Amino acid sequence: MYLDPFHQTDNGLISIQPEQASRFAKEVAQDFNPLHNPDSKRFCVPGDLLFALVLAKTGLSSKMVFNYTGMVGKDVPLNFPIDAGNEFNITDNQDKKYLDVTRSGATSTDLAMIESFTRAYVAFSGHSFPHILVPLMQEHNVMINPERPMVIYESMVFEFDRLDLQAPTLEFANSELKAQGKRGTVTLHFNVIDNGETVGKGCKTMVLSGLREFDSEQVQALVDAYEVTKASYQA
């Protein structure tokens, strides 16, 4: 399975090393969020990697809702359900919950199709910053703390008209930002396209922390640092 390099299983528990999490973020999702750097004091496993593992191990359903309830740090063993029902969660060995999943409708376990959709989704998801978030923050005259940038997953929902996908891609539809004090939520809406036909839709919600008034120079410095990190890694 294409996710094998990014996790390991021991006695039924899945664990993800910081280096594995970072590689997935950078190489699969093209996501250079500093929270996923192995040496970050606030390191966390990418939500997209948890999402990908859920689909690979439990299947892709016509409608699915993911609610992230905690950040997975270093050396956290995770329980993934063997026989997942319509509602299940991902926990550690202390029963702390990190992800709640609800699903309905038909379910496919076609791993080739699931990988194709997952790669399309995480590629779209990983490009949220700076392509979508920066113009959105500018529009609402807010920005994240450039010294401690904090953008984390809150939830994701998608639904399909059919699951016999061949070469799915995601198309950005629209976005919205709601700010309250120093905290904000961003929702990105997307359509799923397969062979020119819209076959599904969904949205991703993220939490922004440390909001303050938009400063174009500080934001540009943050974007420049992000792009330098990206270029350095890819080189």
C-alpha cells in the first residue's frame, strides 16, 4: 500500500514517526506547515494522513464526516477499528479520541480508487496556504501570528453521487472566513470531478489562531519563508 512508508503497525496499534508524518506532508500533500516538522515543539501528525489511513483501512463511503478532536503528537499509538460501523473514532491506548468519523451510503474498498481520490484530496488540501488562505485573510483584514503560525484541521465532509471513480480531481468552489477575536474558522468548499463530470462535493474547515490585523509585509515574509522551505526541501 502506498501509505506503508508513512506508518507502522505493532500489536494492532498504528504509530507514525515524526519523520514519516513530515515526509507525507511534504511529498504527498505538498504541505509545508511547520507544525509537521519533526523538530517542531508543537509537532502534530497531519490530519490528511489520518484521513488517508481511515479510507485505506475502512473504505470510502458515499457520505463521510470527519471531526478532529485532538492533535496527534510524537510516539502516539493509535487504534483503528477492525470492523468499522457507521460511527467510529480513532483513539490512543489511553482511550483519548483524536478523530470522529460518521459515514453513510454505499462503501467501496477498491484500494486503487481510494488512493486516487485520497491523493487528489490531500493535494488540494495541502495547497490551502498560501494560495487560498492569504487572499482570504487579506479580504477580511486579519492574519495569523507570523511568529507562531497556527492553522489546524477542524473537520471535513464529503459526499458522492457515485463511487466508481476513475481519475478524480478536486476543484475549488468557494471559501469563507469567520473571525471572532483572536480565533477564526475557514471553510473551503470543493467539487469532485471525474472525467469532466461533477460526481461529488465537500468542504474542509480549519481553525486559525492568534489573529491580528492584516499586515502585508509580515504576511509576505511568512509566504517567502514558506516558499524557501518548500524549495529547499524539493531541491
